[in-house]
Amino acid sequence: MKLKHLIITLAVGLTFSINANAADRGKAYVSNQDGGVSIIDINTLSTIGNIDVKGEGPRGLAVTDDGKLLVVATRENGSVSIIDTATNEVIKQIPVGKNPEFVRVRGNFAFVSYEPSAKGGPPPVPGSAAAKEAEKAAKDDDEEPARIGIIDLNLGKKVREIIGGPETEGIEFSADGKQLVITNEADNTVTVHNLKTGKLIKTIKTHKYGDRPRGVKVSPDGKTYVVTLEYGNKFLVLNKNFKVLRTVDTGATPYGIAYDRKGERIFVAANKAKTLEVFDAKTYAKIKEVATGNRCWHFSFTPDDKEILLACGKSDAIYVIDAEKLEVTQQIENKKMPWGVVTYPKSAGSLDKPL
């Protein structure tokens, strides 16, 4: 009887342990322009902590494949902070260059956009007097293009860089990992580079479709790329060879864009429209517009794909959206100007992709 009781006890304990592990939905990390990185427990959809990144103006962020490191671009001190996610402490700060913004991690390398000629603030509206003045000043000043700094996370230093265009925004990798695709909002181009050499392979001009390309994502099957055109109110669809296939209309000033894990739907954060818009990834028909808040730029699915977490910087909140019903279910208060969000385990989203 004692042996039978012991076996039952062990079985119950094992079942409880398995269920407890299965219930762990992971964590989300939110960069806040007014201070640090917030940690959200996805099990409770509540903020459980804040990381001091030892720098001001955090924006782009990415988590390594093993979840052990978080890489955060800090605008004001021109560096990235490397954070140990076990302790939530900064273990190293690596100088990158002026105005670092977008971060992607691939293997042991972090790719960080920065702008040697940055003067602060967003580019002016194309065609405006301010835009013409800025264009003239850029020519007079021989403005340097933006760069993608490549950081070896094992060595803890920037090892090389790839030259982009003015005001580089989005960063994406081709499905085979051989090419780097970046959006350059100030000169309205998407450029494709050899990942190993940095050599420019192709330039796609977006002006006739729309200005200020920002977000870029490759489909899960690697056959299609989508690029948001902020001052075109649409996104551009390219094939795997970067030929323009079509445009798709969106709400005003789209930015963050992503496919869901299966590649069945495309999600677009339309900033001034105050919507998260959902499209069929085959027909490009709009499925739904989800009303959101102010300055919602970046988002991530939860690791189990049940919810979407949308950072709305000027609404002081992370909006939680049911990924199937496409309805806002709650808001997580955040009064530090949330900019971007990623999760671990890694998920589909405007700043990352699942393994």
C-alpha cells in the first residue's frame, strides 16, 4: 500500500508540474521612451517589473533565441544595452553610433540601425516647405547615410557595419538568411544588401507608390515581403525577387506590420487612423479594423498566438487584443511612452519573428 501511495503521489506531482509548465505563457518586454523596459507577465497580463537600461530613450529591442539576453537601443547615449534576463541587469553597454533605433537579432549577432547625421525629430511631410529646406540642407551638408551596426554578442562589440540610406527604419532578413532588407524613410527606398559583405544588391524606389517606407516583413514561406508606406497610407507587396506586385490601402500613417505565424493574415498598425488593421494574406482583402489608441506603432503576438500586445505610446497603455475575435479585451497601463514590444518565447510581431 505504501508503494502504491508513493506512485500515486509522484504521478500527481508530475502532472501538476507539467500543467504548471504548460501554463507559463512567457513574458513580454516593452521599451519605454521615457524610461526603461517594462516586463509583462503574459500569464496575468500585468506589469511585474521595470528594467533600468542605463541609458535614455530606449526604442528598438530584441531578445536572443535562447531568451538569455535582451538587446535594447538607447537613443540619447548612442549605444545598446545588453541585459541578462535572469537578473534583469545590464551586463554591458556597447557604443553603436548616433541615434540608434531599430534592433534585430540573428544568431549571435545584433543588427542595429543608427544615423550619423541625425538632427532629431521625424522627417517633414514630403513636398512641404520644411521638406524642401531639409533636402537643400542635406545636400549642402553632404549628409551621411544611416548604417546598420553589426554587434557580435559573444565578443560584446560592434564588428562591422552596412551602409543604408537616409533615415533607415525597418530591418528584415530574407528567408534564406543571405540578404538584409532595410527601409529608408528619408529617400523613399527599400534596399537589399548581401548580409555577409554588406554590398548593395538592389534598390526599390517607393515614391510613386507612397513616401516614408517604415515597417518591413517577410512572409513565413519566404515568398513575399510587405512594406508600410507611412505617407502613402498603404503597404507595398514585393515578391521574393523584390519585384513590386501591388499596393494595399490602409488607414492613415501605417507603421508596424507583421504576418501571423501561419502566414494567413497580415496585421498593420495604422498610427493616425488609430487602428490595428487585419488583411487576408492571399487576397489582401481587409478583414477588420480594430479601434486602438494614440501613436500605436509596434506590436507582438503572445507566444501562444492567443493575444496581440500593441504599444500605444500616447495612450499610456499596451492594448491587449484577442487574436481570433479581433477585439480589444483590456489595456495594461504604461505611462512611460511605450514604443515597442517583443516576447519570450519569441513570437510573430512587427519587431521579431518566431523560431
